Amino acid sequence: MIDRNPVEMDLIPQIRSRWSPYEFSNRPVEAWKIKTILDAARWSANSFNEQPWRYLLATRDQPQELAKLLSCLVESNQTWAKHLPVLMISLAKKTFSRNGKPNRVAVHDVGAAAAQMTMQAEALGLHIHQMAGIEISKIRQLYQVPDDFDPVAAIAVGYPGENPDLHEDYRKKNHAPRHRKPFDEFVFTGSFGKPSEIIK
Ligand SMILES: Cc1cc2nc3c(=O)[nH]c(=O)nc-3n(C[C@H](O)[C@H](O)[C@H](O)COP(=O)(O)O)c2cc1C
């Protein structure tokens, strides 16, 4: 396992190995692994078990579908993601099916499913790189997305490895140091901004 994360605590291997690479191997991803990571997303906790996530999926087996999905990313993301064998776009259902009321945490649940998918991918030797940089109106139009759904993020899936064709800018970005905020900036007790004793 490549331990790229200078974590402070004894985290599970999938969290320690996870990161968002720009460089991926050319190797295709087996269909069973794609289904497995989608199953991991499926079993995510979610509000009222609404399961608000949906996925548009394309793989290299269907080059036209993959090109269509790639065209829904902003140009900068296309530069590196064009080498990926699997792309997805997640969508969130904005209302509860049982009563039509707004689901305030739909996007939260789609994010939780993405995190769970990512951990499963790590366990299978894959990496995931998510993208907010997507073309919302183009996705709506190309895929006839119903009004009740919002595109959320793109998800690139592949094996780690070298790619001699990767644009030089992204090769550099791939090796940039990774940083995280200290605990006292995001864990509070008593009032907002007051760091908890437990994390000192
Ligand atoms: C929801 C989400 C959206 C992101 N959008 C982009 C993006 O559009 N382009 C990109 O290159 N990286 C994107 N990233 C990757 C982040 O930049 C990356 O996760 C962050 O810098 C932390 O690095 P790490 O994942 O290696 O820990 C996104 C990640 C997430 C979770």
C-alpha cells in the first residue's frame, strides 16, 4: 500500500491510501469491480432510506458513451480525465418520493455514497477522482435529466499507474504535496469556533 497521507491517528488502510490522482494506468476496470463499488454506494446510510443517488455511467467498452460523458466535464477536467476507463456523473433526487417534500440532505447522501464507493474502490486496488467541474445544463440536455434531479459530481475510476500521455501540468499536480486543516479549525465544543478539548 502506498501511504501518501501523513495522518495523525491509526486510520483504516483505505483512508490512508486514498487520494485523488491525475495519473492513472491505461488498464481497463473489470465489470465486477464497477458493480462492486456501485454496490458499496448503494449500501450507504441515507435520510429516510430515500437513496437519492443516481449515476450516469460510461466505460471504455462503449467509446461513444464514454466520449459523451467526458464532454460533460469542464475542459480542464477533460484534459486528464480523457485517459480514464470509467467515468460517472452522480445525480441527487431533490425531493422525497414518499411525500414530495424537499430532501435537505440529498446532496449530503450522494456525497456519503461517493465516500463509501471510494473506500470500496481503494480496497479493490482502484483509485477515484471526483470532480465538481461539470457542465450542468449540458448534462441535463444530453441525458434528459428530469427536473427533480440535480447533477452533483463526476467520478473517475481507474487503476494507479503511469501514463506517458498525461499533460505535463497534471503530471506536476499529481505529485503536489497534500494538506489538511488542523483539528482545532473544524472540531468545536460549546460554541462555533471554540476548539474541543478532546482533539488537543
Ligand atoms: C466533490 C469533489 C469535487 C472535486 N472537483 C474537482 C475538480 O473539478 N477537478 C479536480 O481536478 N479535482 C477535483 N476534486 C479533487 C479535490 O481537489 C481533492 O479531493 C482535494 O484537493 C483533496 O485531495 P485528495 O483527494 O488527494 O485528498 C474534487 C473532489 C471532490 C470530493
